[in-house]
Amino acid sequence: MSVKRMDHAGIVVEDLQAAIAFFVELGLELEGQATVEGDAADKLIGEEGVRADIAMLKTPDGHSRVELSTFHAPAATKGVTTEPVNTPGIPRLAFVIDSVDENVERLRPHGAELVGEIVEFGEVYRYGYVRGPGGVIVGLVEELT
């Protein structure tokens, strides 16, 4: 088998501090922040003159991580995406949480907007999508059983 585990999901955002605040409010823990640049960063990204600030956050269980990054160079070619959920390639994450309704309200001051409606799937899940930092779609999943 090739895959040992998923290490993290990465999201490019325009405002790193606002994105950190969003995910911390959701319940993730900030592990650390750094600036990356130089030859290794250039080779990894496939661009020259890369300079980015990154932050790594982890879920409370310690099994999943989200990397947030803001690139200072080279200049981005597009801004925040507002594409619908069914757009191929759109970033989408999902987290199991205590209460969908409470989390949506807590995240609103951090820029979260409900994408559609909060729905129930049988008596198993209550589920809603919010659009978060960088246009990423964040699924909020409440287990009902």
C-alpha cells in the first residue's frame, strides 16, 4: 500500500489571520506559523520568488490538519472563489461538530455564509455547508445517533 495517512488539506487564503480565527472558532488548534521562501519553496510550487506565510491547525483528536497559506509572491492569478459546491476542483472540507446551528452562528462573525440550507439525512446526520476563508466550502456534520 502506498498511502500511510492523509497529512493535511491546504487552502490558500487572502487574509491569513482571519482564516486562522475562523478555524480556531470552529474548534481547530493552531499548531504554528512560519514564512516559507527560497529554492525549496520555488521548486515545490513550480514558480520563482515564492514567499508565503503559512499556518498549520489540527483537529481536537489530532488526526487531521489544515494548512492555511497566504502568498506574497508570486502574485495570485485569481481571487476568492464563489463557485457553487458542485464545481469540479472546488476545495471542500467537512468536520463532525456538536451542533450545526450553533456553529453556523458562531462562524458568521468570521465571514461564514450558509451555502444552501441545513438538512437532515434520515435520523443519522444534520448537515450544512458554509463558505469560509478563501472560498473553501466547509461541511458541518452533526451526528444525530
